[in-house]
Amino acid sequence: DAGITQSPRHKVTETGTPVTLRCHQTENHRYMYWYRQDPGHGLRLIHYSYGVKDTDKGEVSDGYSVSRSKTEDFLLTLESATSSQTSVYFCAISESRTAQHGYTFGSGTRLTVV
Amino acid sequence: GEDVEQSLFLSVREGDSSVINCTYTDSSSTYLYWYKQEPGAGLQLLTYIFSNMDMKQDQRLTVLLNKKDKHLSLRIADTQTGDSAIYFCAEKKGGGATNKLIFGTGTLLAVQP
């Protein structure tokens, strides 16, 4: 998807373990976002970044942290995974502060916490 | 996505028109978007409309915006089986570096042959 990849694509993990999801872009876009998708809730913003080392919380940030040490990578960490964090996670990128043309999305990571 | 509301499901016959509706909350939103998600895939931008417009047409797609009622709709003419997907509307909130898209709950469009 236009130079944005997420890894892994699928992961099963146990409750209480830490998990890190990676988003990698080759577009040199400044803005990056992590969303989770759940039935009946659509997509909800977890965290976002507006530059290297510049991040902020979204609407469902509890239990998640992020890091952006370089432009191309945005990492999402679940410090201690819980079953409520079973979801599909999408990364998105945007080149423009105004997001005039919307975001470009990755293919998603399906995370199951057992 | 609690701020942006959509109906959950729409079923149409192939060849008919589909209309997907969305209600958003922020009257200051400058851009509104429609995304399409096919099974197992990410979201693909279909179209967007700037808030100073009330209509935008792009081939089979027509977007209508009613700012007074904060209502957005997507009409798909001559709906095909390949249009079966989940459709999300989204509004741009915030300003400066903190702008972000807020998505609706999604509408599953099922096209019957």
C-alpha cells in the first residue's frame, strides 16, 4: 500500500506479555497514526506522531505506548497485553498537516490475546 | 468513532443505486472523507469533499454535504458486486500539527447479484 508496511501481519500472544507492532514507511511522510478496528466501533485513534520524537495520545491510548525514533518507523507497544486489546491494528501515514488528501493505510495487523 | 455515526448495514441489488449516510459532529471540520475497506485489507480513500462544497461527483460516486445538519452521504450509481465492502466516513478534526481523522463505525454494503 503505497510504501507502508506493517509487521507482523498476524500475531497470537498471551495475556500479560508485551507486544510491539511495527509500521514502516518509505514515503518520508511526517505524520503517522495508529488505529484499532473493532466491530461496532469503526476505527479509533490510539496514538499519532507529527514528527520524530513528537507523539500524542488519541481517544483510546490507555495500555498503549508509541515511539518514533526515525521518520520511517512508528512502533506501537502493548506493555502488558489484555484480551480487550484483541483487535485489528492499522497504521496510516499523511504527508500534509492539513491531510487534504486523507491518509494512506497499511494492510493491518491482526492481534489475538489469549 | 463514537462522534461519527453511520448505519451498520445496507443491502442493494446489482445495478441499483446505493446511498450510504453519515452524521458527523464537528461543524468546523474542513474536510470529510469516504473510505472503502474490502475483506482482509486496509482502508482505501475513495473521495473527499471540502467543507465549502455541497456536492462532489467522481464517476459513479456522488458526495453530498449538508453542513447545517452535519450530514454527509455517498451515492454509488449502478452498484456492482465489486462494490461490496465496508464504507467509512471520516472527518478531520483539530488544527496545526494535531490534526487527525475521526472515523465512523462503518457501513457494510452487500450487493446482491
